[in-house]
Amino acid sequence: MKNEEKSFEDALKELEVIVKELEEGKTPLEQAIDKYSDAMKLVKYCGEKLKGAEKRVNKILNSDGTLEDFDIKDE
């Protein structure tokens, strides 16, 4: 399954499995390198999903029904 088809939660679970396997230290070197590469792709994918969610959450609905970025200004 490609990352684009995964939910954030599924990608995170897959990442957790890979990390656990690597932490056990029983994975042969070549497989460990492949798993590390897969893990880094999952980290990137999850990070992008979180950024997208953050952008959607940081919107405020105006009285006219339009959305604008919500920004807390320090005064």
C-alpha cells in the first residue's frame, strides 16, 4: 500500500512496528537499512499529514461564512 492511500493512524502504527523491530536488534543489517528507509518515508508522510491538519484547524469562520487564517497576535 502506498503512503498516499494510508491514513495517518495506519502509517503511525506501521512506523511503531518498524521502530520496535529495529530496537530489538535482531534484524539483519540489510533488512534494517531497508526498514530504516521505510520508517523515514513514514515519518515524512506523517509530518506532511500533520502539517495539513494544522493548516485546516488554524482557520476561523468569519460571519460571512468565509474562512481565514487564525493568527494570535502578540501585543
